[in-house]
Amino acid sequence: MQTETQLRRKQMDRALRWSLLLFTGFLLVTQQVLTFGPLVEYDKKINSDPKPQFEGFAGFLLRRLDDLGLRGLTATVLIIAASFIAYKFKTWRPLNLAFLSLILLNLVVGTFKLFLGRTKPRDGFDLLHAGGMSYPSGHASNAVLSWGILAYLIYRYAKVDRYQGRLASAGVAAISLTVCVVSLIRHTHWFTDLLGGLFVGSALLVAVIAVDRYVPSKSQLH
């Protein structure tokens, strides 16, 4: 019979394998961007396709949906929620995980943005090392990681069953995909920006979960 430590180690190893697989996906997309591969040709096709136009209240609503991936909004909501959970359960771990995820996100995504310097679709051309900050999409990675960590904290510290946990995961996926679709409609990101953002955000999310599962905590219910 497995001990608690062995079970946690097994959970961490499985999560790390998934994180590595997702990060490999991110690196493959990055390779396509660097070499202007077939996916970049797909970028141009998607960007040139006619998009629905939203004005007035519809346009306002579209921008608010885009804000679900905004760094300031997602970070603020995550820190407030983590602070509440930390206070209620008398543990620093929720805040530690929240800060760890935000630091990793800004470090990894920010480094790749600066290194590639890709221009945005609205500029009318696709260039690397041109001072742009398009790849990978911060909105997509923020949406996956920040809302994902929030859902994970609620699942770990609240009396939530597996079915509700799956609903929360579906909610995170829905928010992330919504942010991506809105970005394509508004021409704020190339398709590969968003795909890369989803991969790297997911990889970091699973990596943070792996760290949490390995270190025991009596305050968690699952």
C-alpha cells in the first residue's frame, strides 16, 4: 500500500511529465514562429479572413471579454481570492502558490516576448526582433494560469467534489478560448501567439500544481 509521501511523489511526477509535454508544445510553436513555418502561413490566412464587426454595446462587451486575460485584472482577482483562502484556512500556501505562478508567468512569457520582439497583426506586417511584444500572448497565458490556479485553490481548500472540479476546469478552458477568439476578432494577436500562450500558460499551471502536490499541507482537503 502506498504511503502519503509516495502518493504525492507519484502525483508530482505525473504533473511534471504533463508540464514538460505542454512546454514542448510551446517550444514547437516557437520554432514555427522563428522559422516562419507553415503555422505562420496559417497566421496570415486567419488574420486576412473577414471578421465580424462589433460596435456600441457589443464592442464594449467584446473588450470586457478580452479583459478576462488582462494581466492586471487576473493578478488582482487571484491575489484577493488567495488572500481570502489563506486567511480562512490560516495558511500562507494559497498566497505562495499565487505569487509563484505570477512570478513564473511574467518571467517566462516576458523573456520570450523580449527575445522574439514580434510585431502585432494590427501593425500590418509580421516581423521578429522589431521591438514588438506579440509572442507569446500574455492574455492567453494569463487566462490559463491565473484562472487555473484560482480554480485549483478553490478545489483544494473548499468542499468541492470531483464533478464540481471538472466544471471549474471547463470554466477555465471556456474563459481561455473566449479570450483567444476575441483576440483574433480584434486583430490583437496572431494565431500562433495565442497557441503559444495557451501551451506555456498550461505548462506553468501544471508545474505549480506539481510543486503543491509534492509538499504536504494539512490545510488542504484533497
